[in-house]
Amino acid sequence: MKKNPLLLIPGRSAALLLLVALPALCCANENLLEEVKSRLTSSPVIHGEFQQTRRLAQIKKPLVSHGRFLVARNHGVLWENTRPLAQITRLTREEILQTDGKKTLMKLDARKEPVVKIINGILFSVLSGDVAALAQTFDYHGKVEGKHWQLEFTPRDKNLARMIRALRLAGERDIASVEMENAAGDVTRIEFQAQTYAQELSADEQKRFE
């Protein structure tokens, strides 16, 4: 039996194998994303509670905070720390506003600082479970096992990779946890509980976005 001469050329052989594997890999990734999207509860408004644990590379003891959150797909995110410190962060497409309930602690305008718009978009996609939006900016892989799924996103853009090393999401019908690792090795893990859903904001909630 004669051997195919193409297979005797290492570089050519590797290229052929890659061409065969790439379509399968592409389809597998697309199927994975569609499977996760189909499992996630879709709702215009999400309420819940969180525990956030930050592990800083230079500090041994983790920093833990608790609070509640509100995600409104057409408005933004309200992130309210209740302990150990009371702080409220309002995240919209235009800005990040942080207060202690009385005075402004930080205000970043996305129209003046383009990087704020990028980070806002990523954080909003993460907290609202918009995995399709994340896939436009990040490469991803993951798995589905029974009721559980996991996804890990890594940035394609080198500039973005200087800020974010990886995003890891896991859950079932809801996102149960989010883990964000930055380029310095600091890791923030957020675990969600008691999530509830609504079709629209209450009048008081709408005022908080004004």
C-alpha cells in the first residue's frame, strides 16, 4: 500500500489535522454556548443576595463582603454592600457611580473615559448572564455536566488581557458564581443566593436609576 506523500511532510500533516479539527471545535463551542443560554432563566429584572470574596496576591487574608443586588437589563445594575461597609454602586452604560448612601465616593463617565465603557459592558454582561455578549470579546471553553455548567472566558485583546486574565461562570438555571482574575493574580469570587425575577422595576427602583 502506498502512503500518501502529504502525510510524510510534518508541517503539511499538522496543517491538515488542524483544518479537520477546527470546524468540530467551532461547532462544539457554539453548541456549548447555546446549551448554557437555553438553561439560564431569562428575565428583565433580577434581584438577589451575594457574598464577595477578594483574594489579593499581596494579602494573605481574604476580604469578604455581603449585600444584595438588582440587575435591570434596560437600565443597569445596583450593587449594594451591606457589610462590613455600607456602599452602593450603580452601574449603567454611561457611568459607574459609587456612594455611601449620602455622598458620592466615585464617579466615572464612560463618555470621557473609553475604558469605563468597556469594563461596564463586561461587568453588565457578567452580572446579567449575557454569555453571548461575552463571547464576542472573549475566547471561551467549558462543560455541561447534568444540571450544572461551567464557562471560562479569556480576552482576545492584549490590552484587555492586561486588566482581566480570566472570567469563570458556573450555575444551573441561575448563575451561581462568578470568578474574576486580573493580570496581577488577584481573584474576586462572587456567590449568588436567593435570586428572584420580575418583569419590570418598581417605581422606587426606577428612581434609583435616574
